[in-house]
Amino acid sequence: MRARLLECALSLSATHGPERLTIDDVIAAADVSRGTFYKYFDSPGSLVQALAVEVTNAVIQTMHPLIEPLDDLAERMAVGVRTTLRLVRAHPIIGAFMVRAGWPVSERTQQFFVVVGADLRKGIHQGRFARMHDEVALNLLAGTMVGAMYSITHERVPRDFAEQTAGAILRALGLPEQEIAELATRPLAMPAIEPVALLWRLVEGRTPNAASV
């Protein structure tokens, strides 16, 4: 039943946006009672939060084929940042969910903290990144990314906003300027969103703005 409620919320959000989701809409779409809804979620906000975590995890899984083959931890970071922000720019509804799921409210079991956090810790341990506490690195990356996604979905930002953000993060992680310039502007492929995937269902019927990618 929880999965059914999430699926209905996803479908409604794809049409109207997560900010307009109501309990009445969800229970009507799922054909369940209000009491059944409250067995799983205490408010529309908690439902959107749960769905936001699912969307964030789906983004990380979608990027996995691009990032996993890369050995250099700094390149993995740059590709992850740039790809995520370009995806958000092409599909703002994804950004709306990821901002909702983002730091500091997310549980640390979310894939962002598990997968990306592991790269940060490894990079610090190996000396690829500047020496700092793990939490400082996580807060640096998560806070910057949430802010960047909010800016992309709410403001007019320059075409190279993803590259500027990646450069700022790499700079804060201690990389030299010459290397930052190269990593932040390297040619980048966009991940394919599989037709059966959660992200496809979320963006289906929404045409990306190719000029902004």
C-alpha cells in the first residue's frame, strides 16, 4: 500500500508538481480512505519527502554507469556534480524533489550519503582531497548542491552554472586551479533515463529544454 501511495503521488506530481500535492488527490487516485493514508504518512509533506528520497536515489542510480568506470575521485566528483545539475536544468521537477530531499533533513542512509560520502572519505584518506572532517566534506558538498539546484529551478543562472559549481566544490576540496579548470570543463555525456525507470515516469510528457543542457 505504501508503494501504491508513492506511485500515485509520483503520477500526480509529474502533472501538477510536488508543491500542489494534497491528501485528497492522493487517496482519490489510490482509491483508499484517509485513514489508510495516515497509516503510512502523517501529512502530504511526509509523503513528498519519502518520494523525494526515492527520486534522489534514482538520480544516483541513473548516473552510476557514467561514474563507476572512473578511477580518479576528483573526476568522479566533477562528473557527478555537473551531470546532476544538468539533469535538473533539463527537468526542473527532478530538482524540485531533490531540493526537498536534500541536506540537512535527509537520513544518512540515503544513497547520496552512502555512495558519494564513501568517495569523499576515500579522497580525504588518500590525500586526493584536502584534509578535513568527513562531516565538513559532506556538508560542503550537500549544502552547495542543494543551493545550486534551488538556484537552477528558481533563478536565471548562466549556461556554465554546473561547471562553476563543480569548480567551486573542487576548489573547496583542495584541488589546484589548473586541474579544476580541466575537470570542470571536460566533455560530458548525459545519462540515459530508461523508459521503465522512476525518473522516466516523473518526466514523461515534459520536454527538456535542450538549449539549456
